[in-house]
Amino acid sequence: MKRTDLAALLLLGALWGGSFLFMRMGAGAFGGMALAGLRAIGAALCFLPLLASAGRRAELRRHAWPIAVVGLSNGALPYVLFSLAARSLPAGLSAIFDAITPLLVAASGWLWLGQRLDAPRVAGLLVGLIGVLWLIAGSGGLVHGAAGSGWAMAACLGAVACYAFTAHYAERRLPAVSPLTAAAGGQFASALLLAAPTAWLWPAQPPGLRAWMAMAGLAVLCTAVAYVLFFRLIGRIGAPRTMVVLYLIPAFAVLWGALFLGEPVTLAVAGGCAVILLGVALTTGLLQPRAAARQA
């Protein structure tokens, strides 16, 4: 991997990790629904120049329904759920839940789609589950006294389940659609789906400059720019290497939360995060025991 590609991968991890910081900064002022809606609307506006291409517009029309489903499951719902969770959970803790996505993708493919898993990947699922339970049990000190922290964790898990569904759905329904078209169309669909709830649930107290800056960073940098960078990396280094970014997101989110919000990093949370990442590495095949590697 070239240094420029490695730098781009680190930048993508920093941007997506920063999304949890910006949600934490803006959710209190905007509310979860309005922040999610503005994120989708802002990202859609950034993607608007893509519609200048007649070919891309035609591609959007041909695949409008599955792209709309992806917009709901990979945009609108996770945006709302993570934004609601950000009102109670530290940024780093929410991001650690996001790292569970590969585990759910593998588990759902195994249970419902009959996809085969070898012994290391099954072990990875079990290790990841232990890490999740450890994280939930050990995070009490971070969210003690925060109203709705249990529901916030459930919201994070719901958002991750949406991502897992999208992975399988897009693989089957959008294989012929260019990834950038799917990403742009998904943002347009998310914006349309969230526009009315955003207006209905607009905060009575006008958000301050800090909240507006957080929203802008979330929509422009962490969504629009990050998606373009993501698909450029896939084109340059391939999807398997690019997906390593999932390991970087929690680390950057914890770092940003500690630096800018003074969020504590406890041994329990660090341990849970390490166990989850070990499970993800086993499940995705990034880490293989020697015997399994020789058989492969």
C-alpha cells in the first residue's frame, strides 16, 4: 500500500470517527431527529453536482427503489438512532458499537442466508459477543446517571443491525450500480425521508454556533467527503483493505472524545473494545490462526 493510500485510509478513519464527536456536540441542541435530518440534507446537497451527469441520473431512475431502501437502512435510520444515542452516550462508546458491524454481517449471513463460516470465524463471533457483553457491563461508570443510557445502547445496536442488513441487501440488489451513484442516491433518499420529521421536531430553542458547526462537519466532512474518499480508496486498494477502516473508527472516536470533550477512557471500555476488535479480526479473516492459514 502506498503512503498516500495509507494516509487516505487514516483520514477516512479520522473523519468517520469524528462523526461521533460531532453528533455528541450537536445532538443536545438540535435533538436526534433534526440533527439526523440536517446531516442527510447537507450531504445530499454536496452530492447534487453528480446529477449533472445524464448517465448517473438514468442509473438512479433505473434502480430507484433499491437505492431508496439503502437510503433508509444505511442512512436515515442509523443517522437517527446514533444521533439519539449521542444525547446519552460518550462519542467513543457509540463508535465502539459501530465496530460490531462486521460481526453482525457475518452472523446474519450464517444464520439466515446459509453462508459458510470456518472455525476461526465462528470463534470470532463468540469472541465478539463476549466483547460486546463486556463493553455493556463495563460502561456503567461512563454513563452512570445518564437518562436513557440503556435505550441509547439499544439504539446503537439497532443502527449496526441496519448496516448489516444493508450489506446483504446491496450485494444482492445493487451489484450493477456504481457505488458512488448508490451513495449519492442513498443520501437523497435519506434527505427526503427525514425532511418532514426534521421540520416537525425542530428545536424550540435556536441551536448555537457550536451546534451548527458540528452539524456542518457531520454532513460535509463525515458524510459527503468521507463517502467520496471511501469509494476512491476501494478503487485504488480494493474493498478488503479499505474495510480496515472499521478498526480505526473507534480508536479515532475515543481519541476525539478524550481530546475535545474530556471523555474518560476506562480500562473496562478499553478491554471490551480490544476483545470486540479481536473478534472482528477473526470473523473477517484479517487474523487467522496458523493452522487455518496453512489449510487455506
